[in-house]
Amino acid sequence: MTFSVPHALYFYVMFATKNQPNPFNWQPYFKILLLVFSSLSLTAQAENYPNLNNDDDFSLMGALANHGWHNIEDERWNLYTQGTYISSYHQSFPAAYTNLNDTPNSLSPNAELGFTGTVTFYTGAKAWKGAEFYYAPEMISELPFSGLKGIGGGIQNFELQKNGTQSSSWYTSRAIYRQTFSLGGTESAVNSGPMQLAGTVSSRRFVFTAGAFSILDIFDKNTYAGDLRRQFSNMAFLTNAAYDFAADARGYTSGFAGELYFDSWAFRFARIAGPYDPNEMSRNLNLWNNYGDQVELEHKHVLYGLAGAVRLLGYRNRERSGSYSDAISTFQTDSTKNATTCTTFNYENPNTNAPDLCWARKSNIKMGIGINMEQSITEDIGTFFRGMYSDGKTEVYSYTSADRSLSFGSIMKGTRWGRQKDSIGLGYAVSWLSQEHVQYLSMGGIDGFIGDGAINYKPEQVVDVYYQWHALPSTWITLDYQHLANPGFNADRGPVEIFNGRVHFEF
């Protein structure tokens, strides 16, 4: 067997994981990939998921087309895969207290190692006119810092899931039916890529999607802060940190969405399912009584010959969630209704002197509104900005603990130093809590991610800088540094220095 990109990745991962705490066994998965792809150097990037590091010369579909086995201009089917391994380390940091009064949600002040490994297969097929079907099985293995506790809106690794383990788990990330209705306008080519079949598309069209998917496949997309397997690593740059979109513990949902495109404008709406209980796996598919609604208006523009876009996003969730004010009021009225006495779903806080959201859960509404902007500055430099305000009255249900958030930054391709498929990025993100949320935490309460037993409130801030090296065809290696201030929105703790190493391949 000749040496190829998968071989190189295999040996790199073996070396990178040998000192990790109980890393999952990569060998069986990579042996399979080696058998399938050992003679190919392949990758692709879909037009719907724009990226600074397009490498279409090595796409699987392109290779098959070169042998006459596949029509790359009008696909009937396609198959792609990706693998990403992220190793994380945070140094020890100062903390005035940790898990005060047994409140359990502090980030450990001792140095820690963590990792995630994911593999995803993307399959697509055309049916009748305008109809497409997609299926994407996925695997994850992970070890988060401190059990994924102690960080609010700036979790250092976007791949982390709330219920993941070091043992690899396979699941269905996406199972989608997509129907496109052409409404005229101009025709343009669509590239082959993951969850996208090559062909042509009208500038005026309506697209209906139903099934299981990530809402971020459709909403709040951004060229420069969205494809985090090749960009920033911090979750604050995946979407608005305060966007508590309905989803299970893995970040996926079920439901339907509609998209109306009219030349440079687009309008989107969706109704999707959240979990029965906050941050849990089981989805509540009763979309009449419990749901997440979102709408988005997008306008793409050209300024001085350079592309940009502005998007306005709003969401409204109806879920059985706990109000911070109600939890506090209940505890103050009857202190026996504390964090240790609730027998329904709770976060297992052993602090007997703390309120708990489980005593306040009922059907509640949570809403938020945000903006998302991107703009090319030159042909090799792009900038982005996001900001969102959520009402902050009820607990985090599906995403991060942030109630308000802001992020911005820039990415530059390596063209200027002769490495056009490399990139470097610098981003800043800050998130805030509502007054009710802060009061609840100050009394020893916890939510799904944070709670130190007390709080000296300040906004949580993170600076994320990375360099991505296009090491081999279809393989990228990234070094990422993050400076996290006020972890868990608590100025009594931190700052924290975080270092990530990432290897990513696509076929």
C-alpha cells in the first residue's frame, strides 16, 4: 500500500493521543478509512458552507468524474467524510474559591487536558425534480475540562457535547428531505460538497427542509466564523453565544424550515424541537406545545467589488423551563425547597442553602434577537461581527449560559506569504448574564454549565487566535491559543490560558 494522506493523518493522531488521558481507540476507524481512501488525496467544500481554504482539486467527486464515474456538474449522488481531532490544555490559574459550599460547577483551577474526536459521513441523493435526500452518521469521543462545567459563553472547543464520553459513540446527526421550487431569476452553478449536490440553482427559489439536522446548517451562517473545523475553535464563534436554539444535548434537532430566496435577499423560518429536559438527549416532538421558532432576514451585497452580508435573526422558544426569579422566590418562601430536595429533573447541586430551577419549571417563553455581519476587506481578508440580546429570564435550555453576547474578528488567507491555503485568525468574544441570572448564581444556584457557589460578576471574555496550516492535500493542522477572562462570569477566578491543537481532514 502506498503512502497517502490518510496514512499521514493516522500516524499524526497516534502520536498526538499517546499521552492523552484514556483517549478513545482511533485505530479501528482509521484502518477502515485507510482501506477505503488510501489511494486518494481528496477533499471538498460546499458552496453553502463557504470557506477560505477551498481545496476542490482533491475532491472525491472530482476524482470520480475524472475517471468518467460521476457527473460532477449534475450529481445524482455524492459521498463525503470528515474527521477532526482537537486536543486542549489549560494551565493552572488563580481562584479565590472553587465549588464553594459544595456547589459543583466550577472549572478546576488545576491544569487539565481534554480532547474531542469526530468522524462524519455525508451522503446525498437526488430523487424527483427538486428533491434531495441526505443522511449523515457521526461519531464522537470526548474528554471536556471539568466535566464541561465552569465556562459560560466561551467554551474552548466547539465540538464538545453535553453527554459525550471517552468511548466513541455513533449517532445520526442529519436525516434530511430537501425540496427546491424554482421561481425564476438567474441560474448559477452549485458546487458538490457535504450535504449539497452539484447542479444549478435559481436566484429566486423556495427551499423546504424537514427531518433531523442542526439549525446552524440553515441559520446564522457566516463565512468567517462558522466552519470551526477550519477556523476558530471557541464555541463563542460558532454562532451567537446567547442564541439558545432548540436542540438536544448533541446540538441537533428535528423539525422543518423554509427559505425564500429573491436575488440578493433571503427570508428563513423554522420550527424545531428541543429536549424534554434542559441539555438532555430526548427530543420533545410535540411541536404544537413545545418548540423553538426562528426567523432570519438576510441581504447580500457588494461594496467596492467585495462581497458582504447582513443577517437579522430572532428566536422564540416555548419550553418547560425554570425562571430564575421564580426559583429564588420559591426558596425564599420555603427554604426546604432547595437544591437537594427536588425529585424531578435537576442538576444535582448538593448545596442545601441554594435555590434550584427544578422547583420553578413550567411552560415558559424565551426570546432573543441578534445581528450577524460579514464583509470582505480585500480578496484575502474578511471580517465578521455578531451580537445577540436574549431576555435572560429563564435557564439555558440547549446552548450556552450566556444571556447576551457579542463577537467580532478577522481572518486572513496565507496568500501574502505564499501559503494561499493557510489562514490566520483573530477573534474577540464577550458575553453577559441577566440580573436575575446573576442573583440566582450568587445564592449558590447552578445552571447546566456554571455556578461556583458565589459570584463577583463580570462579563466573560475570550480572545482566540489561530494559525491553520494546509499540511497535505485534504489535511489541515491548526494551533490555537485562547485567553479566557472571568470564567463562569466570575472575576474571583482566572484568567485562564488555553491551548488547542487540531488536525482535520476531508474526503
